[in-house]
Amino acid sequence: MMEIVPSWTNPELDGFRDAVRRFVASEIAPHGQRWREQQHVDRDLWHKAGEMGLLAADIPEEYGGAGGNFAHMAVVFEELGYAGDMAFGLHVHAIVAHYLLNQGTEEQKRRYLPKLASGEMVAAIAMSEPGAGSDLKGIRTGAVRGADGYRLNGSKTFISNGYLADLILVVARTDPAGGAKGISLMLLETRDNPGFRVGRILEKVGQKGQDTCELFFDDVHVPLANVLGGEEGRGFAQLMTELPYERTIIGVAGVAAIERALHLTVEHAKERRAFGQLLIEMQNTRFVLAEMKTEATVARIFIDRCVEDMLAGRMDTVRASMAKYWISDLQCKVVDGCVQLFGGYGYMLEYPIAQMYVDARVQRIYGGANEIMKEIIARSL
């Protein structure tokens, strides 16, 4: 579906893309409806993806990863987008892996990264709370230090991968009076951990195959060695450092969705007849599609530059915020326009464009609401 060859690709990445596309076609695409009904993917998908080297494609081999770079992960997220998958929570898993790689101690990296790479462990990140979403300074979940470790108390909500997660990066307050400097990131192992409880899988508007849960902590034990980076009070700075990775991923997935929606709609317009002619023959249809094509092309060129910046290590918070907000807004706009051209069929979930419509909306919310993105951009002026 990609018509512009990415500036960052090469023959090795092209071969990798072919392999990812085959994997997605055989192991993911056929199961979408079943996963939506059960509200989570099958556990063995994580093991299969680990064997393929997809879970940690940009993690060094010394930590169990595939030894690639951000371009490899971009390929994975594009191919998932072209297949219409919004169930496999790989994005969150990859984000946690990067927190460990860039912010963890050497012992933490060697303990957890190989397990994340293989799929032995599924990762989640627990930021949002019932009373604190994009405003991370409002976090109330607390961790009190004792002789044998921390006791974690509180709750989280809207947690992707929460149902299956074995390792959760929990944003917690370790100093109630410390403001932003009182926040730490805790590595919580969930298996056989008394006091940890997964609530219900939340009923969402879209992305129903992605397990999104409430989490509860009642004196949950976290070892002293499981503060990310080994030092309290660094959580807010760690979050600000790593959020550009997450937001660029959202942009990559958004552009893939835009390109898929446009492709599906052009094909529909070439086949569907109304008032004695094909939709594509009507001037209004052609003009709408021309606008979408232009916007998709601009988005593709922009995200390719963002991928280049990630590869060069020069992607900053402001640029990542631009990518996240503008592309997710555009994704919702384009998909909505495509639904309109499908007419009544666009409102039927048996048509992929309808599923894309309900799946797209949350892109403007998670990863930091788009209003927060605009505030970050404004502060740079």
C-alpha cells in the first residue's frame, strides 16, 4: 500500500519487511475477529513473534534482541497497520524494552530484556490512573520503602497488555512531597505476587482485541533492585526522555492506517456504481480522494523524516509531539472521509473501513492527549 519508497529503507529491510508481512498474514490477520471476541490475543502469539525476532527487533543482540534499529520496528508497525491489526500490543512491549535499554541498570537489562525478546515475558506500562491521565504529576499510586523492598499501593486504568502482562513498568510516587522529583518507575513482576490483581478487561469503543485493563496494588512487593535505573526520584525525567519513542511509533502506525484507508477507498470507488456511473467517475469523489492522497503523501514524507531522525539520534520531544498529534488527527479525518465514500457499507463492521474508524479514535488520546502535544510544541516557540 506504500507508494512512496521510504528514504530510510535498504535491501536488508526490504527482505525483513517481506518476512514480517508473511508472519502477519499467517499468524495475525486470520485471528482478528476471534481476538476481538475474547478481548485479547493468544499467548502463543508472543512466543511466535519472539521466535521471529519481532518483539525486540531494535534491541542489541547482547540482550537477546535482533540487533536491528528503529527502522526495523517501523517496518513491523507499518505491516501491522497495513493488515489492520490493532490487537497485538507490541507497541507497549517495545516501549518498555526501551525504558530498560536506555534507563535500566546493567543487571536489569540482562535480567529482563532477553525474556521480553523471546516472549517469555509480556510487558505493560502503567501510567494512567482513575484521577490522573496525561497529567503525570497527579499520580497517586505510592511505593513505600522498607527493609526488604517497596510496598506498592494504588490502582491504574486503561493499561494495554494488562491482562497478559508478566512485567509492568509502574509509575509510582516514592516521595509524597517531592512533586515531579517524587516519581519513580518500578519494575513489577506479576506472577505469584500477592496483592497484585488484574481487574476486568475494559469494554472499549474500538481496538477490542487489545487487552486493556484495570490494575490494583494492595501492599504489592517490589524488590529494592527493581527501581528502574537503581535510583528513586528519576521517574519523571525518564518518562520525558523515552516518550519520543512512543509518540513516533504512534505516528508510524497512523501513516500506515492512512495509506490503508485510502487504498481500500480507491478500490471501492472503482467498483461501486451510483446514479449510473462509478464513484471514481464523479467529480466530488475524485476531489475528495485527491485531497486525501495529498495529505497521505505529506504525512508519509514527514514520518519518513521522523524515522531518519530517530535513526540519527536527533529526534526530540517537540518533533515527536508534532508527529503524534498531527498524524493522529489526520488519521481520524481521513478514515472518517473514507467511511463517507463507502456510504452505508462504511458503517458495517464487516467492512474493514468501519473497524478502522472505531480503532482510530484513541490515537488522539493515548501516548499523551493531543492537547498536551500542542502545549509541548507551544513551549518551544
